[in-house]
Amino acid sequence: MGIIGDSLDKAAANVFTRPIPKSAGAQVRFLVKREKGSTRAVAQRLGISQRTVERYLTGQIKKPRPDLAARLVAEVRKDWQPRVRERAKKHAATSTGIVIETRARFGFTAAPGTTDDARIRLVTQALPPEYASRLFQAQAAGAGEQSLRQIAAEGLQEIYFRDRGRRAEGLSVEFTDIDYIELNY
């Protein structure tokens, strides 16, 4: 995905009420159960053979290679506690909003005579529910990184830089060179 999409996924993982299964066998069993018993579908998701999936199920293989272990954890996280994840997203999109903490380069298009040179800023800002809703909808629709970045930039522009329309009228913010970004809801 991208840095913002990955941050949204990490934020969703922070709302889990139970940890994901620890062993590779338990993780494979969970995925097979989610795929309605299809070891072929799990094999395709993980990029391994169907026989390898069956070996994890029977306990013949217990410790995966590091790259497979990472893919296994990522696939389990995608499907883990979907109702808890959706409830938290709905709550953020309707009442609490989302918090963005980022270190990035912000450039401005502003009135003549003001400084508009881009510079690195550390910003931690709570965005209202409408921006959280837009981010979730865009991610669910399969929007690219640029679209997610644009929504986040609009939110920071309106709430942080323009202070909800109380200052810097006409200011347009560019959100580039993201060093890191962390989202929470």
C-alpha cells in the first residue's frame, strides 16, 4: 500500500481486544477457517504451495522462514477481529475522529509577502470525524497513496494551519516528504 495506508492498518491493529495467534500452526488454522476450509486459497494468499499449508496444519512444519512468517502475520492481521475493527472505525468516523502525528515537509501557497518555503515540521493534530470518515472510505475504495495523502493534507490544512477558518485564509498546504506518520483512533 503506502505509508498512510499502512498507518491506517496499524491504527486498526491497535484496537484489537485479543492478540493474534502466536504460533505458525495456529495462524494457518485461523486463515484456513476464514477461507472456509480451503487450503488452496490460503496457499495463494501466502505465496506457498498447498502441501506446505497442509504440513503446517498437521504440525509437520512448525517454524516458517522469516519472510513467510512476516507474510503470515500480515495476512492474519488483515482478517483478525473484523467486527472490533469496524466498530472502532465507525466510532472514529462518527464521533471521535483521528489523530495524526507526523514529521513531514509542508509547503504553502499563500498571499504575497509571506514565507512559503517548505520546511520539516513535527505536527500532532486531532482531525474531526469527517476526515476520518473520508480516509476510511478512500481506503476501502482502494484509493492510492496520493489520494490518502491529499485527504490528510486537507485535514491538516483546515484544522492545524487555518484553525478552522479563523486564520490564514486562502492558504493551500502541500504535504510531501513524509519522514514518518502515525495515526490513532
